[in-house]
Amino acid sequence: MRKPRLLPRRITLRARLTLIYGGLFLIAGMVLLATTYALFNQQLGSKTKVLARTSPAGESTYIVDGDPASLSSIADAEKWMSRQQATLHEAATTSLLTLGGLALLVVGGAAAGFGWLVTGRVLAPLHLVTDTARRIAAAPAAGRGLHERIALKGPDDEVKDLADTFDTMVERLDHSFDGQRHFVASASHELRTPLTVGRALVELAMHRKSASEDVKQLGESLLEINSGHERLISGLLLLAGSEKEITERLPVDLADVVGHVVAQSATEAEQAGVIVKEQAGEAFTLGDALLLERLVHNLVENAVRHNVEDGGWVSVLSRTRADATVEVEVSNTGPVVPPYEIPSLFEPFRRLGAERLITKGAGLGLSIVRSVVRAHDGHIDARPREGGGLTVTVTLPACDPF
């Protein structure tokens, strides 16, 4: 199998700005150095005036650019002038190009370092925006972490406008999530009363002496429908509650939770012809015991209900891993689940296939599981089993039981 090609590490904006700043400085310095050298070379190569002066004795003396020289001929004057130009040219090359280039490199390096510091100072507010957005995005539950604000202090510039706009957006999202949770909780509470009254009236009508068999049969159907609605409302309340932050966390042994849930599910599993196998190993975590019990209960209940008709089984185990985490794993036989359908199973009111629309659940079981896992800073993974069924693994942080 060919190894995937690793992509090169990206260059940060700070590094790019530093390279641009330093590069422009070096280019400008090189242009300035080349211009100075060209002008100096032009002046050096200009025509030199040679004058001849004859003394009364008939001796000739040559003057080069106003300086008398002990030269006896024009050829000697030209040679002397060429030597002087070569000396000046070598001095100009050494001074301007070599020493000037070294000085330019030193100053360019200092400018790049200064640009790195200045760029880091300028981009610090953007890092603050990024860190805040990352913490909110990594929040373990919906709406968690939206109370955070950047509240950037500083000059009123484009970066501050970005931070203020981000704060406004997060504030509106926070209000939206709070309103959604409050609406679900309030609506569920309000709907419980008429359902309770309706159930009482149906039971009263069914137990009357004059009630016919048709009335009793109709009453049983209405009670079953009413019970489904009550389970739906209870699930909505639990879903809204599981997305709240857990303020008090206590050590909970998931082995005890698994044993309790398996004992509670024995009757339903027996009626469905499903064998439940339990391997409860010690696994301590910090959290809310009631929510963790609901988590395991929903997984086991889902595994029992969505199983094969004959010869089905459910395996429930808890264990402590070496990486300071604990696991609860629930596996079952059942219909074949396409891998691309698994993410949708954790969404509210989503079921797999038309054959599951007549089950007793309200379509909130796995949604509640996911919310409880997130509230406990955990991770959930589901994968299809070969031959049908699912294996759902919940990973939570481990804790010291004492």
C-alpha cells in the first residue's frame, strides 16, 4: 500500500509578512547600492585633463587634473593616470560592493527580525480571535462555550471591527441556542399535562362496567399512542437537559451502571428473543450518574430493539484503557447498516429504513447518547459489524475512584 504524500507545512501569515518586509528591504538596499556604485564608476571614468608646462630651461612638466607630476612624457602621464584609476576602482569595489553588501545583509537581517516582532504584535488580536473561535468550536455540547467573548481592547481599526463582529455573531448564536432549549423544555412540560389528563380519561372509560369490547380495544390503542407521546416528551426533556453544562461531577463506576441497565433490560430482551451478554469491568469516570445510566440504557435498548428476529444477541462491556480513558462498548446483531447512514442515526427523529418506523422508540435514543457523551467531554464512535448490526463505543475520561 502506497504511503500518502505528506503535504508541506503551511507558511504562517506572520512568516509571509516578515519575508515580504525583509525581501523588499534587501531589494531596495541592493538597488541603492548598485545606483551608488554606477554613479561612482561614472565619475571615475570621466575624462582626465593633462596639461604640459615648459620651464625656461626647456624641461617639460605634466599636470594631471591640476596636480603637478614628475612625468617626462605624455605616455608616462597616461600610465600614471591609469594606475590611479585602477586603485580607485579597486577601493570602490571593496568599499561599496563587499563591505556595503555585508552591511546590507546585517541591516537586512536586523530589519527582518524587527519586522517579525512588529508583525507578531500586529497579528496578536487575530490570534485571539482564532483561539476564541477554536475553543467555541471544540465545545463538548451544542451551545456550550458561546458565552465567551473576545472583548478586544485597542485602537478602532479593522482588526477591532472583526473582533466586535465576531462577538456580535456569537452573542446572537448564544441567544438562539438558549431560546431553542428553553422552548423545548417549556413545550414538553406544557404537553405533559394534557397527555396525563387524556390518559386518565381513557382509562376511566375503559374500566367502566358498561364499556363494550370495542371501547376497551379503542382505549388500549389510545393508551399505546398516548404512551408513545409521553416517551417522546420525556426524550425531548432529557435531550434538552443533557445539553446543559454539568456543574457537579462525581466518580461513577460504569461497571455498576452496565450491570444495572442489563438487569433492567432483561425482560424486554427475553420478549424479543435476544440474548444480552455482559462483561462489566471496572471503569471509573467523573460525571452525572443519572445521565450516564440513561446513556448506557439507550444504547442497550437500541441494540435490543433493532436486532434480528431469531438468534440475536447484544454484547455490553465496560473497561479501563491504558491511555487514561474508560470505554463502554455495545455490539449487536441486526440488519446491515451502510457506513454512510451511521452519522444520520445520531440526529433527532432519524431512523434507518422504513422497517424502523414502527418501533417503540421516539427516534431520540442515540441523539440523547451523543449529547450525554459531549456533556462528559467524551467521544462516541459507531461502526457497522460484518454480517449486520452495529458496534457503538463510548470513550470517556477516566478518574481515580478515591
